Amino acid sequence: MPNNPLIPQFPEPIWRAGVGLPTFETMTEDQNVDVAIIGGGITGITTAYLLTQSGQNVALIDAGSIINGTTGHTTAKITAQHDLIYDELIQHIGEVRAKQYYQSNTEAIQFIQKIINENNIDCNFKNEDAYLYATTKASKQKLQKEYDAYRKLGIDGDMVDQIPFDIPVEAALVMKNQAQFHPLRYLLPLIEKVKTNGAKMFENTTAVDVETGSKPKVVTRNGFKINCNHVVVASHFPFFEGRGFYFARMYADRSYAIAIKSEKQYPGGMYLSVDQPKRSLRTTTFNDEEYILVGGENHKTGHGVNTIKHYEALEDWAQTTLGVREYPFRWSTQDLTTIDKIPYIGKISSKYDNIYVATGFKKWGMTSSAVAAQLITDLITKGLSPYTDLYTPSRFYTDPGLKNLVVQNADVAGHFVSGKVGLAHKKLKDLAKDEGAVVKVNGKRAGAYRDENDCLHLVDTTCTHMGCETEWNSGDRTWDCPCHGSRFAIDGTVVEGPAEKPLGNVQLED
Ligand SMILES: Cc1cc2nc3c(=O)[nH]c(=O)nc-3n(C[C@H](O)[C@H](O)[C@H](O)COP(=O)(O)OP(=O)(O)OC[C@H]3O[C@@H](n4cnc5c(N)ncnc54)[C@H](O)[C@@H]3O)c2cc1C
Ligand code: FES
């Protein structure tokens, strides 16, 4: 196995390497605009691009740095092959809507290509076929059903017997003419364009509330407001619920990725296993050299306590399958899944007409964000979109959503209760350097991390979003919440929302 260095030696995804990122000021006065966009990921930026192109006056804010959320850590396959989905969609929402889902995501690929062509963007956009592969007989049957769904919906795809790797497969399902790109090289020119179109952009500016009404005001943590006509909530997990009960209708799932230089020639294509553990493959180039991105090892956020094992599992698999020459990048991130697996895009709830949301992309946000940007722009500028009903967050398809809702809520409830009374995972005195764990301090559950200088960092592990108990993430050295995916640094500061406040302090009593 290649040398397996600790995370701080390469915490960044490959996308950030060698890319000059812009910085923006913090917002220090009230703003008056047509549209306030909250969130500077691919969703917020693409929406800002379309709205400013159509003459809207826009302010976009981000709690941290722009394109450093899930978008900065994605795998960036651009495809309508969203794992196994079409057979399930036909069962639950019928053929007409399942076809709309495929159509909207296929149009999204064309939309991205059009933006690239119009703006002459050099982002390594490349058409590739996308493959789902099965390594067991049971999943081969699932692929067969998915293929039947492809035929019913007129999707350009085929069943094949093999894929060009040393992986024994039962079958694979190919969707033709999909794509991949470098997500930051795609978005940086769009950010420039958005600026040129007159949008105001701010970083380190956290939205904490919306004062609703015909002229809503987005309230930021430092007290300044954005006065506007429309609010677009593109903050990944919605920072404002708008009575949409998002906390009960989505869960966060983490995955891991490594970028390797391989001993073998990559045969082309993008691959995803349908069996567990998940494995995802594509290539990219950096400094004119080819790297293979290997992804997988997904688990619900806050559930994969020994996360370093996930990187090791990917590395072992890559070594066996591809032969690893170098292993210079690795990273992890999370995305949100809705109860019926279809994103929530549109008005945040039936209660508010001028607040929109785009979330729940289930790790397929490259196309879903393009769908969202167009749908929301259409709603703001024309009042209608062909995809309103399919994606409306106000929908309640009860089957299988209701069952999943119960499961998700039971899980959340479990973390409220069992987290509080849960046993400490380790004694404080047994913590090694560079180790974190749940411990008992002053008779209560606390989170402890002992750094390389033997200095202890203690936090109250209770999440400041809705009170679930966070768990230690040894891979990223963060405290992760299993309920809605908030993440906190070793000193308790928020790394990722929906939590807005840091974890509480814990002091050792003498
Ligand atoms: C491991 C992994 C691999 C993936 N691979 C693929 C892939 O191959 N293809 C694909 O299509 N999709 C993929 N995805 C999914 C895709 O990356 C995401 O769906 C997409 O990047 C989400 O973009 P976003 O703009 O909605 O969110 P983000 O990129 O997370 O942006 C949200 C922004 O909002 C900001 N924010 C949050 N709260 C506030 C607040 N209160 N105030 C102000 N700002 C706030 C955050 O700082 C952040 O910058 C993958 C996801 C994962 C987890
Ligand atoms: S309770 Fe919601 S993210 Fe922690």
C-alpha cells in the first residue's frame, strides 16, 4: 500500500490546486437589490449569472468563501444517469414525470455546454459515456429493470457485459454522451461575468433570517440587511425553513474521494458501482498530467466515526484495480437527499411567493443546479417554468416518501435521545496526540481533541442547530452532526451549516 500520510498534508481537493480564487469583502452596509441570493456554490452562481443576464439587480452572499462548499469538493460528472433512479421514478411518479426528470437533466448538460461555448470557457469539458456497473446477480437484475425504464423513457443507453477494468462485473448499463468538467474552471469565468453584470458579491457574510413580506429583508449575522423583492436560498441546507420542514425531509450523506496517478492507462468513460461499497471513477488533468478520481465509501453524516478508514479503503481498492503510482489529493464532502430523491426546487413553501429554494441534489448537483438556476430564473422573470410541478418543494408524494420520512425522523429522534445519554467513546487521559473522541468531562458528554502539541480542545458536542449530538470525524478533524449534516471545527466554529452558531465551550474543573 502506498504511503498514507495524514490529512493536513493534502486537505484540498484537486480542483483548488493551481487555481487562483477571487476573494470578496464582507458586507458592511445594507443593500437594496431585486434579488438576494444566499450561497456561492454552483447553484447560487449559476442563478446569479442567469438573473443578471436578464437585467436583474442581484446581491449574492456566502457565509464562508465562494465555491468552497460542496461545489468545491464535488466529482463533477455532468450526467442524467443519477445512479439507479428511472425505474423507481416510473413506479412513484409515473412515466410522464420520470421522462421530465430525464429531459430536464439532459437539457442541463446542453445548457452547461452552451454557457461554455458562449463564454469561451476553458474547463476541460469533455463528453464521456456514463456507466453503472453491477458486481452481483441481484444488482444485475436491478440494472435490467433500469434498462427497461430507459427503453420506456427513450433514454439512449445499452446493457453491456463488461467494463474495461480488472473488476469482475455481472453487467453494466451505459448512458451515452454525458460529460465531465473542471467545476472551478467553469465557475470562475461565470463569477467574473456576474460581477461585470453589476452583481454585488460578499464573502464571510452569513444570512441568519428572512423578514418576510412583499419586500423581504435578508438579515445577516452582523446585523446588515439585504432589502429585495425575491430571495433565493441556495445555501445547500436551507438556512431559512420558510415553514417547509426541510429539517424533517432531507438527510446528509458524506462521500470520500482520492485523486491518483495510475500505473495503467485509463480507458475513458465515467463509472459508478450500484453495489456497496460504492465506487466512482473518472479522470481529470492537472499540470497536463492525467489523474484518476476514485470516489465512494458513502455514509450518513456523523455515522462514519473512523473516517480515516474510508480513505484507506479507497486507496486499497485503487491499488488493486488501477495500480497507484502517486496519491497526492484526497477530500470528502456531503450532499442532501430528499425523501422521494427528487430535488426541492421552487417556492420554499406555499406560504411564501417570493422566497425560492434549491436543495436535495443527492450528489447530482452539476445538472440539478442548472435545472434550479433556470427554473428559479423563469419563476422570477416570467412567473412560470415547465418543471415547476415536478420539482416543487410543496409536493408530497406519499409513497415511498412517507416511509422514508418516518425512517429519517426516527434516526434524528434517536440522535436527540441516545446522543445525550450515549457512553463516552474514550477516556480523556487515553487520547493520543492528534486524536479526537467523545469523552466525559465534569460528568457530562463532551468532545475532545488533543493536538500535536498536546493541547486539549474541548467542546460541548450538542449541535447548535436543533440539539442532536455531534460525532468525531477523524478524517477531516471535525465534529459532524448526524441529523442535518452541520459540521464544526475542533474549536467549535461552524464549518458547514445549517447550524449558524459555534459549539459551546467546555472547561475542565480543577
Ligand atoms: C462526494 C460528492 C461527489 C459529488 N459528485 C458529483 C458529481 O460527480 N456530479 C454531480 O452532478 N454532482 C455531484 N455531487 C453533488 C454536487 O457537488 C452538489 O450537489 C452541488 O455542488 C451543490 O451545490 P450548491 O451550490 O447547492 O451547494 P454548495 O456548493 O454547498 O454551496 C452552498 C453555499 O452556501 C453557503 N452558505 C450556507 N449557509 C449559508 C448562510 N446561512 N449564509 C450565507 N451562505 C451560506 C456555503 O458557505 C456554501 O458556499 C457530489 C457531491 C458529493 C458530496
Ligand atoms: S441538529 Fe440539525 S444539523 Fe445538527
